[in-house]
Amino acid sequence: MVSVTRGVSRAAKTPLPGKASTNGATPSAAQYRNLRETARAIRRDILLAITEAASGHPGGSLSETDVLVSLFFGGILRHDPRNPTWPDRDRFILSKGHACPGLYTVLAHRGYFPRADLSTFRKLGSHLQGHAKIGTPGVEMSSGSLGQGLSFGIGVALAGRLDKRSYRTYVLLGDGECDEGQVWEAAMAAAHYKVDTLTAIVDRNGVQNDRHTHEVMELEPLAAKWRAFGWRVIETDGHSFPALLRAFHQAQETKGQPAAIIAKTVKGKGVSFMEGNPGFHGRAPTKEQLAQALGELEFSKEEAAQAMRDLSFPDTKIAEWTGLMKEPERTKA
Ligand SMILES: Cc1ncc(C[n+]2csc(CCOP(=O)(O)OP(=O)(O)O)c2C)c(N)n1
């Protein structure tokens, strides 16, 4: 795992695990570089896990990666991987539960469980099933049936208010998921109850199951809809760490109303033949496609082999899969 930055905001009087170490200071160029490197390694491991399972959802996992890296590695979440049920932790709820390979990989890189577990994804007996479920360290809600996470998040946030705890609640939704009526019932309720500790993030990648969102159900003007429901809306580039961290800080500073971050993303981000392609919503790459994808992410054969060793792949498979790779340009003499 690359070393990463921690924390930029929500200065606490008492230091808390996983808290901001720079107390609101602008991250340095090196810290941003670390975030990008972390995201690149996470995209690699997402693809390895899904290819090994021969099923799963790469598109929405790759689109959400930078949002998740900002939360878990950019100092936005107050959390402690060694104590996943710490009562004062911020809650992250993955409402688009099919994109759990992204969450699992981030949790593994953050130290919630061993990275080697990723090679058990979708296998019998694994705690990393095809949709996230409570019981896996760091997973706050069993999800997969779309539309429920925001309602759940309101309950979690209101419980924090009743218990006089200062934690914040973040819910990641898909844009296709916003076709669900329950999302808008929840949106109305969160504004009514002025749940300003709640932040919704919409992964606005423009693609849902097998088609583009505008073909299935026109969502635009999406920002105006959230505003009309009483939310503060922050639109941002969902692949720019400075923009994402700024958006999260604005959400944290919002008082008296919930905040929605509409993160403009690319489905399948980082892999040319997956980008914007509904065909890779819920289909695993072949081992040949994996080899191409790892090359596009600029991993050398040796780097890919090391990652596969870290994930406990057998030597035969490491040799077979990396044997299909071409050395990327940057590693050529
Ligand atoms: C209630 C419900 N209806 C249908 C599905 C099947 N389904 C799984 S993923 C998906 C598309 C989701 O699109 P989006 O929310 O945009 O996710 P992303 O593109 O970010 O992966 C659908 C319809 C489901 N999981 N739950």
C-alpha cells in the first residue's frame, strides 16, 4: 500500500483516530500525488478481484473510486479501521451496493481486513459477497436493492442527534438509483428534519444497468431537483481530488439543511474500453482484457505480479495472467 495523507478538516479538540493531522491545511502536492497513487492501486485490485470472481460490477466501482479515496484517505471520514464499530465514527453507507468491489478494496487498503481477502470476492464462505452486507468490517448497511441507503442514512444521522454524538453520515448513490421513488421520499424527509450531518453523494456517471441514464429516465436538471427538495447542492468533478475535498469541506460546513454532492464521473474510469460503456456495468473482464486494463493503468508485469502475490493468487495464475500483459511505455528502457 502506498503511504497516504490523512485528514484535512473538522479539527477536534481531542485527537481522534483517522482524524485530520493538518487541521484544515491545504494538502500538499505530495499528498495529492499519494491520493492519485492510492486510487490507481485500488483500481488495479478492483479489476483483479472481479476478474478472479468472473463476475461483478467494474463500471460503477471504477467511477466511485476517487470519491471513496477522498473519504477514506483524504481525511474526510473520522474513523478507526482497528475499531470499526467505534460509536463516534463517521458512517459511510454504500447505497449502490452492487459497486461493493470499490468499497471492499478501499476498506482492505485502509486496513479493515487483509488485502488477500479480495481474491475471495463472490466465493462461497467469503465475507465479501456480490453485494455488501453488515458483518464485513467497515460495511454499515446491507445493500443491493437500490433506493434504500438514503432512508437508512437519515435514520443513522437522526440517531446520532438523539444520542448527542457528533458523527457525520455519508451516503453514496448511483444516478440510475435516483430513478427510485424512495430516494425522493428520503430527500424530502432529510430536508424537513434539517439533517445537516447528512451528505448524499450522487455518482453521476450517466450510465445505469444496460443503457445511459438519459435513455432510461431523464434526471436533469438533477441539481435543481435536489435544491427544490431543500438540499444544499455542490456540483463537482468526481475525479479531481482538490475538487472533491473542497466539496466535502463545503458539505461539512453546511448548517440547517443536508448537502448533496453531485460528482461528475466516468463509468469504468481509467480503462478505455470500459469508460462510458454500459457493457461493463455488470460484466467481468476476461484475463486478456484485464491484462490490457492493467497496462492502461500503467502497471508493469512485475508490479501486477506483486499485487497478485499480495492478494494470494497462486503462482500459476500470476504467470498466466501477467504473461498476457505488454510492458507499459513508461517502463520500457
Ligand atoms: C430495486 C432494484 N432494482 C433494480 C436493480 C438492478 N440493478 C442493479 S445495478 C442497476 C443500475 C444502477 O445504476 P446506477 O445507480 O447508475 O449505478 P452505477 O452506474 O453507479 O453502477 C440496476 C437497475 C437493483 N439492484 N435494485
